[in-house]
Amino acid sequence: MQSSDETNVLEPFTEIVDDVTVQNAIALGGLLLAVLLAIGLHALFFRLALKSSGEKREQLLFRVLRKTQYVSRLALIVLAVEITLPFIQMPESWEMFVGRIITLTLIGLCGWLANQLVHALTDARMSRYDLDAEDNLEARRVATRMKVLRQMTTMLILLVTVGAMLMTFPSVRSIGLSLFASAGVAGIVIGFAAQPVLSNLLAGIQIALTQPIRIGDAVIMEDEWGWIEEITATYVVVKIWDWRRLVIPLTQVIQKPFQNWTRETASIIGNVVWFLDYTAPVAEMRVKLKEFLDESELWDGNVQVLQVIDTTEETIQLRALMSAKNSPVAWDLRCEIREKMIRWLQETHPGALPRRRGQLQMDSSDIEITTDDPLPSEDNSGMSDQIGHPEPEDALDTRERQPPAEN
């Protein structure tokens, strides 16, 4: 009984061994030789191509070769297998299975190759600009457009590749044709299901073309201040000032208002507000503000204003305006000027700092005067002796009981 079970288990392998003929062995050797030849030709071609490009990383040819090196090697190997496979005799079921695997692999490699070409072209375009430069408006504009379009193209290539793979199966092809023929209810259902994805894709295309935001823009979204760190095909990543990340869908970026501090230029005006007493030396503060700004390396030398913008019952409100090359520098400049002005007021005009005034009124009868000095000698009587006081009732009774003095 056990021997029969072992025979059933080994039966597929024995069939394979029996099917291996001299012709198949020669074909297998040819297949291996074709694979090695493909690898050798690929290595030789890429070595010559890289040598001719001079290995300059900024050149387009170098970037294309580097991005497509591995995928093109796999594609050549699969192509070599596809060419030599008809010379190998195998069962019909095996032939269909292996052919299907090779077809799917070639479709996937074509999609991968197309995606790598898109990445190489966009990287070559963005490499011409320096995002770290002070005036990087054009660089951020190009980087935003290239990255968003690359995301859109990648999603499109993925959908086409997956669709092409599925269409190689006859059952999936028949289902697709039937859905296309009855595109009424099915189309409506699919449309509603894909509405969020399609809306984000359309919003991404709109952002790439109109560019309300760009990579590196300083924005205020959802009451949070930060920089646009990444723009994908479906969402935007905002790096908040405390290093948190705010993820916002693209449709929300298009539909909701937000503040973009660097829409046209990175330069920005910052403000500092002080609440001071009415005795504050405004004219001297204007002189000190100019002195502090001239000393600071953060000021760009454009805007410098100090004004009284409001008054209350107890204080006046002063606002200083100053400009900087970008929003992070403007924040540091505001903090620096605020601290220096407060320190100067504390040292030279402490009375100008906010204080509350009040009036205290006291009746003179409530004041008690005490002194350690002796009273003048000519008048030894105190104030109480100079004021008539009513005598106590006991003293009056005692005086009435005393007999009159004898003459």
C-alpha cells in the first residue's frame, strides 16, 4: 500500500524525466546559452553607452541608462527565453502556462520600463534648477509641475499595465466586453465608486497646470502654518513648523481657501506688536528700530515701519513692520527685534512698560499721626486734652455724693 502511494507521488516527476529527450536537452542548453548571451550583450551595451556619455550625471542619456539598467536586463532575459522556448517540447498544458507567465512578465516589464523613462525625464528636467537657492520660485514651479505630472503618469501606466495583463485572460476579456455592452447600470455604479479617485486625479492635473501651491511654499491650511513638502497624485503633505505632517486631499486643496505666503515671491513682511504706556518714547523707538534692523543679518533692507495702530484706556499699541527674504527668516527677525526692544525699554525707559494707574483718596479724620519726637515744652497737653470729652457717669455720681467743702 505504501509503495503505491509513493508511486503516485513520484509519477509527475517520472513523466518529466521521460519527456526529456535529446532534442529537449539541446533546447534547454540553447535556452541557457541565450540567457547568458543576453546578459553579456546588455552589459557590453551599457558599458559602451555610459562611457560615451562621459558618466556626467546631469546628462539625460546618463540618467536614462541608470534608470533603465535593471529593467532592460530583465526584459532581454525574458525575450531570450521567449525566442528559444518554441524549440523545447513540453506538454500542451505546460506550454500554455509558461507562455502565459512570459507574456505577463513582458507586459509588466514594459510598464516598468515606461515608468523608469518618465522618472529619468522628469529628474533631468528638475536637475537644471536649484531648490536650495534663495530665489527659487522658478525651481519650485518646475519641481511641482514635474512631480505632479510624474505621479499622474505613473498611475496611468499602472492602470494600463494591469488592464493589459488582465486582458490576456479570456474570461476577463469576456467580462470586460459584456460590461462594455451593458454600460448602463454598471457604468453608473463604477462611476460612483471611482468618483473620489477620479476627482483627486483631476485635482492633481489642475494643480499641476495652475499651481496654486508649489513644493516649498509657506502656507496656512487648517489653521496650521507650514511648508508644502510633497504633492502626490491624491494628497498634499504639509510640514508644520513643529515637524508634524498635515495630509490634505487634493480635492480639499482645490475647494477650500488657504493662505499662500510665497505665491509670487519668497520675500515676506513680518510684524511685531508691543503694548506700552502712554509715556512710551515713540520717536526714540523708531530710531532704535532702524538701529536694530541695520545690525541684524536677517533683514533684507526693504521694509522698516513703526506706527501706533491702536489705543486703549491704559495702553497704546505699537506695530513694527520689517521684511525678510523668506518666512523662516522673517520669524527669527521678529523674535530678535521684539527681544531687543523690550530689553532697551527695560534699561532706558522702564516707565514706558504697561502699568495700571489708580487714584487713592483718604479722609483726614481717618489718619493717625504718631511720632517718636517729644512735644514742644511750652504745650505739654495732647490733642485729647484740648478737646472736651463727656465725663463718665460713675465720675458724676461720685462727685454728687461728695459733701461740699467747708469754708
